[in-house]
Amino acid sequence: MSNYLKVSLSPHIHSKDDTGKLMKGVIIALIPALIASVYYFGLGAIIVTLTSVAACVVFEYAIQKYLLKGPVTITDGSAVVTGLLLAFNVPSNLPVLIIILGALVSIGIGKMSFGGLGNNPFNPALVGRVFLLISFPVQMTTWPVPSGFKTGYADAVTGATPLGIIKEGLRNGETIPQLMNQVPDHMQLFYGYMGGSMGEVAAAALILGLIYMLFRKIITWHIPVSIIVTIAIFTGILWLINPSQYADPLFHLLTGGVMLGAIFMATDYVTSPMVPKAMLIYGAGIGILTVVIRIFGAYPEGVSFAILIMNAFVPLMNAYIKPGRFGKEVKNG
């Protein structure tokens, strides 16, 4: 009998995937959006990305090696992913020193101060992004317009984002139909021809990344779909009530950081719930908060704040929303 029955400690389900493979998959999924960013913003996108990734890797190595004096884990790719996502959340003309400071906050405060990967309650890249937005509001809201390599890094032509144009125009008494003539049309938004951060352009490229990660089972559909559907429903109701004051749902989905946040930021393994039911609630919460901040708040964009707020509720969700135990009797009626 001993040859057939073996008792061992959990976990009993094993996979060939590890952190390095999963991070590599996320990096591959980000490549289409990175290519699109370079196409639209040229040299600035390259400088910002390389600076952010290099700074995140160096800071993580230095903190683990010299402050924590523990094992160095930069080879798992998580610092590279943080650097890429931080770059995707800032303007492509952001000064190098500010990028480096953002990387230090992302890694040093957002990640390593909690014990490193697997322990951080908030998405590190978003921690860095929000810190920079609060500390350097002018530089973080000076958005280059798509010009490719026609202009350099420091002298990029800047302009308002579509969300910024809508927000400012409504404050000045203009209507949505009037303002829609001042922003790119929906097809241009889909392909990414608009001002904004690197990750706000090319919804088409971000969706390609989503398809790849779903195919490779790096993420599940629950969080991205619940965010997108919630935003579409919420903004759709407002649009139907008063189309002169509220933009249509497709505009909201294709502008700002909705696609980047739903696909790459909110789905972070460490800071998102573990079970599908909680994922749906988490995504719906992000969607609702995003619309509330965009429409009723002072900022034209609200994805980053919405994700960080919902990150804070993840431990509560994991504690109270659990799958049923295997073998548990289900009562009928």
C-alpha cells in the first residue's frame, strides 16, 4: 500500500512556468505597443524606455545587494517589466533625472520596501507614476504630439491629450459635439494618433498584447473584460442621458490609460485578486472609479488612481472571497 499512497505537503499542483518565463511573456506582449510608441514619438520614446528600464534594474540590484544584503533577483525580469510600465506611463519628453527618480520610487518604495516581488501591495510602476505626477505636475502633463523622428527629444512639439481637451472645453461651456471636432476621430484613436504618454497610444497594439497573454495563459480575461465592460456601461448610460455633456463609451475606452491599465497594470499578479469572482469585482471597481474621477474629478484621467485604490482592497478580497473547498457539501434548496 505504501507504494501507492504517498502523503506530502502542499502545493500538489506544479507548472513549468516560473517568474522569469511569465515576465518574459509580459515583455513580449508589450513589444507591439513599444514599437508603436517609437513610431509616433521617435527618439524620446527610446530614451525614456532605456532610462527607465536601466534605472529600475540598477536600483533593484543595489537595494538587494547592499541594503537588504540578500539574494539578487534582477534576472527574473520583474524589474524590467516595472521599468517598461513606468516608461509607458510618462511623457516621452520627460527629463532623464525625473525618470530616474520615478524608477527609484517605483523600486525602492513601491516594491523593495515591502520585501520585494510578491510582497508589494501596490503596483510599483503606478506608485512611481503617481509620485511623479504629484511632484512634477508640469513636466508630467506636458504631452508630446505624434511626430515620429521629425523632432528631437528635448524640443518635441507638445499639446493637450483628447481627455484634456474635453475636460477643459466642458469647463469653458463648450459641448461634446463641438469638442469632438478638436480631437482625433475614433479610428485615429484606435491606431494611436494622439498626444499622451507612450502607453496611451495605439489601443490596437495593446490589444495585440492582450491576445498574446490570453493565448499564453499569462493572464485571464476576468480583469481586463470587467474593467472595459464597466467603463463602457457607465459612460454609455451617461452619454445616453446627456450626449452634449458626456462623451461616448468608445471615446473613453480608446483614450487615456484604459487599455494599458486594464491589460497590463491591473492584471499584475501580486496586486490583483486570486479568484475569478474577486477579479470581476476588482475590475468593476476600477472601471467605476476611473469614470468617476474622469468625469466628476479634477483630473482628466483616473486609471492610475483607480487601480491603486483597488489594490488596497485586494487583501480583503483574498481573505473573504475564496473558492469552495474541494469535497465541501453543497446544499440544494
